[in-house]
Amino acid sequence: MVNTKTSIIYLAHGPKHLHKQSIFSILTLCYHLEFDFSNLNLVIYTDDQPLFEKHLSGVPLQFEHLDSNRIKGFIKNEYVHRVKICVIQDCMKKYGANVFFVDGDTYFLKSPVSLFNKISKDCTVFHMFEFTIADGGGVHEVPMWLTLRKLARDYEYSLKGQTFKLDFNSQMWNSGVLGLSVDHYQSIDDVLALNDQMTEKAKFKTAEQFSFAYVLGKITNLKAANDCVYHYWQSGLKELYNYHIDLFLNQNSKVALKEKSRKALNLIGQQDELSVPGKTLFERFGIRLKLIWKVAKYGHI
């Protein structure tokens, strides 16, 4: 049972594979919620409402239309991920509820109700902790870490009239999942301000998630959701899932919703056997290594 009204947000615009990722993620969400959306809003910010309605007929979706002009209004310093911050702010203002933002390149491993109920004035949910500015992360994170170290070392920032430098103990958390209390609506202005100051100074592709973690980490405890939500953000894995999600949706377009959600879970269970036709042995081996790395680091896929 969800204790507090919560808006689950998906953002999908541009290339169609991004919409299809979100549709597949929602199917896995529906399965684990057993289609019980009591005390939940499922809000889709998109430029293609008909595609969602085609594949998710029967799911209580609420749509917020994104056209090119609205998207351009959300972007600053050519930083497209700023759209996520603006969408979260917009949804919180319109629905007056806690938010649980989910990236499209995800699927649910179990019911997220316990995560929804963790969201409070004292607790913010992210997908997972990644690294501190001082320590850095894995090999794949080195360019991002070096950029962040430079931004911390060389520049000052200002929020609410207070000037400061970034502490090297500041943490990077992955925002593939972001659960935030409506009590912190005003804090999103600080997230935007820090994000904009950082992207003015450097091309930093994860500025939004660092800004959320920095601002919310000062006033709440941060909790991880990666035992509940799998986030396939790595390029090889993303290509693998994009191919099979497209195939899955084409093959199951006329299947009843509950059966379709069950089949989505079956596809997840077969991931070790999945491949992309035309890939070389070396490329397939690289994808398998990424899966092994995930298990070794986090104890699960």
C-alpha cells in the first residue's frame, strides 16, 4: 500500500526507441504493482502520446505534451538533461505530490511500493551511489570524474547568495531513479541553479544528477533503489535491449495487457541468452562482460 500520493514520471521524446524503453519499463512496473495504482499518478511527458496508448491500453496514464518549443525552453547551455529537472519541477507543481522519476532504460525487479514509502522530508531515493569527487568511480566513469574534479577544483558556485566550492567528499548518485518529497519543491530551484552554473563552465553530461545529489544530500538522507530497478545505461547493453524491446512490442502489440506484462518479465529472465543479430563474437563478448561486471560489483543484474 502506497502511504502518500506519488507521481511516477517517465520522460520520452525524440527517437522512438526512447519511447519504447519507457513502455517496456512501465509493463514491468504494472506486473510488480499487480496493476494497483491506488494513490499513484503515472505521468508521461512525451511527444508521442498515441504510441503509449497503443501499447499500454488499460493503464491509467496521464499525459503532459512535450513539443519542440517546450523542450527548447527547458534546455540551457545546450544541456539536454536539464529537461529532467524541469519536468520533475513541473510535475510536482501540477500534481502537488511526491515524485518518483524513472529513466526509460530501466525495468523493475520487484514491487517499488517500499521505495515509494521511503520518500519523505528526510529521505530521497536515487538509483544508486556511484562515487565521491575525491575517490572517483569505475573505468567507465573516468572522463566524467575528471570533469567533475576540475569543476570542484577551479570554480566557485553560489546558491541563495552564499558562495562556496564543492567539497571533494561530495557524492555522485545515479538519477536513473529519483524519488523526491513534495516538501522539497523549492529546492529544485537550487538544483537548477547549480546545474546551470556547472554547465556554463564545462560540458558535463551528468550535471543534473550531481546537482540533485548535492542539493538533496545536504538536507535529506539518500537511499539506493538498484535492488528494485535495473538500469541498463551502458551502450552495449542499451543496444541489446533496444533491439529486443522493439521486437517484443511488435510481436505482442495485440496481446492483452496483463499477459503482455507477464511476457515482459519472461524476456528479462532470458537476458543471458539475448543477442543482437549481426554482432561479431568480440562485440557479443563485450556485452556479456558488462553483465558480469554488474553482477560482480552489485551482486545482481
